[in-house]
Amino acid sequence: MLRRLAIILCVTATVIAKAQDVPSNSIINQIVEEMAEDGTLTEDSEDEAAELENLAENRLDLNKATLDDLRHILTLTERQAQYIISYRNRYGEFRSESELLTLPGFRNDDVEKLLAFAFVDKSDNKDNRKKYFGINALGRIQRTFPKAKGYKAKNDSTAAAFLGSPNKYYLRILANYGNEWQGGFVAESDAGEPVFSHGISITDFVSGHVAYTPRNKFIKKIIAGHFSARYGQGLGLWNGFSADVSAIQSSIMRNGTGITPNMSASETDYLRGVAASMGTEKIRFDVFASHTDGDASTFIDEDTVLYATSISVTRYHRTKNELQKRNNMQQMLFGAYAMYTKQNLTIGAGSNYWHSSLAMSSKGETYKKFYPSGKDVTTIHADYKYRHSIFSLYGEIAWQSSDAWAAMQAADFDLQGVQFTIGIRKFGRRYYDIMQNPFSRASHPGGESGLYMALAASPFKNTEILANVNIFSNSWLLYQKPAPTSGYKARFKITHSIDRRNSIALVVRHDDGEDADMDDKTEIARTKRSSFKESWTTQLTPKLRLKTSAEEILYHRGSFRSKGFWISEEAKFEFNSHATVTAKLTHFDTDDYYSRAYTTQPDVLYAMTMPMLFGHGIAATAMTKLTINRHIAIWLWGSFMNYLDRDKISSGNTELNSSHKTEAKIQMRFKL
């Protein structure tokens, strides 16, 4: 009864207050949280958060942005980007953000998300070529209490399993000179890892780049160092972040941004070398070469490494066993991509060659039967986009030298404010995403087929509806029993602005699919997971913003039943322009891991905390941002998790001999 009452209160309660724009932080949290719920986050959600935060920190001026610039904004569809350019060409520069609502296909929700990453410059200063030097430096230290089991020596003769400090360090420096030169540097030391990166004594990972962007020249961009490359719909080459469709919009259209500098602390999903982009307004040509070191599990016979059995993506090096995988495989990637644009049609084609120092082999595991073998994979891919006033067609096809192929085709329709998307995809069994990231259900999409449909509409004033269903089948169930599987994921979301002060949202999800049985991995069982989430946001006063959320989760697998529930209250208070405090309290109660839940916590810039909630307990987080002046800002962050149903947390080396854990972060930014 109490749970039902909490749900009713979250949806129906209203107060009178003054409305304010939703901050970019909230949009970013929404995107990342929904990605976590959909299972599309990588191992470290901080990488996704950092890229989104970087876009928000360096917002684009909509009066100066080119079409390529607009494609970097993840919340914009290709058609919406085209509408912005067309409006500017016809009517001149935007005078206010409200003009965006006059563009076809732009609803209140679309404009709100866009303004998290862009703005309209109303000043008369049109000199965007002014030379200036800017630097943005940020440092962070993080610690968890009490110490995990891995940091403690077993006895006098056996040292601790973790070889490094329990502190985590992070340093990020971005410098630029005018709009042409940019340099970036990222250094990170994960908790528990020893120091061994390139002679730098405080870190285990270093990333850096220099980029030159001569605007309005034949040479569009040159990058040396760490970079990302994203083309087409992700079938041929796409490394780095890609938000799942359900997190931001109904369309599954990807906007490949080509080569861009990489400022992520991810130790796996990057390219390192040189890249260049050149061309004219209609024709663009990219070339790139990369050499990276990767972790891999190897098969050794008589002290001779014969081949790699798997590529490790966690990149943890805390123990001697984890260190044995470090930099075992060197990978090279060479490629080129050409794109032609004429009015409403864009056609692109490219090829890349991947080579590793060790041959890949499945070592006989049945579930790896269709994985690539050998040291080399060549991928050839082609994509297109065609835009009309009421519809867009887009797709891509890719072929790999391991006799693998993949294809997707989709269409978006915009009929008087009602947006509809339909898309189909088909991946051959041997298609392996070494440097690809297509829209798919499985983490490795080989053997998957699918149909996606979505609807976005505003049936009433101040009301937005988003509904989608992703139907899939797989001819080879990875990691578990090799057998055909099928299922679907359905999602319905409705948001309503009650007045200028309050808004509510309801999200219903249902996942239905086949998976290996929890007790007998050789058997297939039908799995169903449903969730019902509500949230209410209000600007209680001009300085105080509140958000109440609650979710109920139901899980079925055969005759097994599991359920979970959580409710949270988040408050953000701005004392003045120099101090902001954000706090969140969450109570959760789930039967087990299967009815687990995810919810974002307030966090510092370029970071994301999203604990997995299962069991019975409370989670509390508080963050204070102090803006000393226009150059210096300091963040103080703390999180407390207390379980009421256990006296130990986690297992293995990460086990905490306690029913609670505390995390703390201190971060400082200097901006010139």
C-alpha cells in the first residue's frame, strides 16, 4: 500500500513555483540513466558522461554552426540539423531560442535537449575568427571506504592482491588557440593499479592529441594522437560513444561525425595515430592510421604465445593475473572514407584494414564458433541518407573479409508533428564488431536480425509521447547455449508540463526474450522484465529544484518470480552564483540481482555515478560546487550506501567486510 501511495503522490502532486530552464546536467543524466536501463552503457559510464559534458561545456552557437558541427549534437536528427541550416539561409540568424519551435519537427522536448548543447548568440560580435588562448585544466581524487579485501595482505608472507593505491586520480587539460588549434591531455590512475605508463609517475593511462582545424580551407582537420572515427550507421567503423535511440529520440539515424579528437579516459575504445579530413562543401575525404596496445587473454604452449583467445575490454591491471593480459596484443588500423553531399542526398563509402600482432582463435569454445580467426580483417562499407520534406531514408551495408556482412535500412516520417520510424537490420553470423558499433540488441550483434518501430507525437498541449518496440532474433546465442533465440523490447514514455512550474513523466518498459536458464545453462528459458517508473519535477522556488522518482520492477523466468522497488528524492539548491548544493536520497528494496535497478546520482563534472541497486538499503549522495571566481571552481562529493540485508558487500578482491560503504571525491577546475 505504501508503495502504491508513493507512486500516486509522485504522479499527481503539484506546487506553485517559478519555472526555469532544465539544466544540461539533467538532460545528460536522463540520457545516461536511460542507457543504463536499456543495457547499452559500456563498462565505465564515466566515458559517456565525459563526452556529453564536454559537448555541454563547449556549446555550439546555432548562428555560426555548420552542418558538420550540428551533427556532433547527439540529440539532433539529421533532418532537424538540415532545418536549422535552411532557416538560417532563408531568414538570417536566429534572434531567440523560441524561433526553434517554428521549425518543422521541433517540439518543446526537442528544443530543451538541443539547448543543453547549443545556444543562440544575440550579440553583434560576428568576429568568430578572433585569436585567443584558452586553457581548461581539471584534477580529481577519489577514494572508497572501507578498504576492499584486495588491498589487505593475507598474512606476513602473502602481499595484498591489488598492487596499487586505493586512490583514483584523474587529470584533464584542454587548451586551444583561436578556433584553429587545440591540444588535449588526459591522465588517469585507477584504484588498485600500479603506476607504469610511459614514465609518468602518477598514472597508469595517458591520452593526448593535437588538432588543427583551418576553417574554410581545403584541409578541414588534422589530428595527431588519440582520436575517434565514426561513419555511416556504425556498421563499417564507429568507435567511442553512441547514445542509444531510446535515450534521446525515436529515430535510429546515426550522424557520423568523421574524425574527432578523443578526450575519454577509456583505455580500449580509441584510435591513436594520425588522421586528416579534406575536401570541399560537397565532397569530403578522410584518411587515418592507428596503432594501439590492447589487453588479451592468450594461449601459451611451452612458454610460447600461440594466439589470443579473447580481447579484454575491462583494462584493469590491479592484480598479477590481470597484469598478464596487459598489452599482449598490438592492433593497427588503416582506413579511408569518402562522402558526397548534394542538396538532400548524402552518399558515403569507406574501407579499413585491421591487423593484430596475435592471431585470434576460439580455442574450441562452441559459443565462439563464428568469431573471426587470424590476424587480419578488412571491412568495406557504404551508406546513404536521403531527406525529403516529410521523410528521410537512410541505411548502410558492410562486408568483412571473414566472409561476414551486415545491413540496415530505415525510414523516418514526419506527418504534421507526428514522427514515425521503421527500420530493419540483418547481421551475418560471422560479423564481428572489432571497431564497429551498430544499432543492435546484443553486445556482439553477429547473427542478429531485427525490426524497429517508433512513434513520437504531441497529442495535447505540453504533452509528449514516445513509444517504440525493438523485435529481434538471433541465430546464435552468445556466451550461453548456442541456439536460436528471439524476443522484443517495448518502451512507452509520456511527459507532461502541468504548468510553468511542474512536470511529470511516466515510463513503462517490457522486455521479453529467450535466454539461458539460470540453473542449467544448457537449457533455454523465457525471460520477462517489466518496469513502471514515475517522476515529478518542480521548481519549488527560484533557487530550489526538486525531483521525486519511483520505480517498480517485475522479473519472470519460467516459474521464477522476482520484484523490486525504489523511490528517491533529489534536491538542487543554488545559494548564489558561487555555491550550489545537490543531494539525493534513495530507498531500494529488490528480491535479488534479477530485479535490480539503476538510477543516476549527482556527480562532479566529467563523471557519472550510477550504482546498481539490489537487495534492501538506502543510498545517499551530496555534491557541492563552489565557484571561486570565473577561473576556479571546486567540487566536493560524497556518497553513502547502507545495506540492511547483509554484512558484506561484493565478492572476491572487491569485497568489503561491512554493510556500508562511503565514497568521496574532490575536484578542482582552472579555466582561463
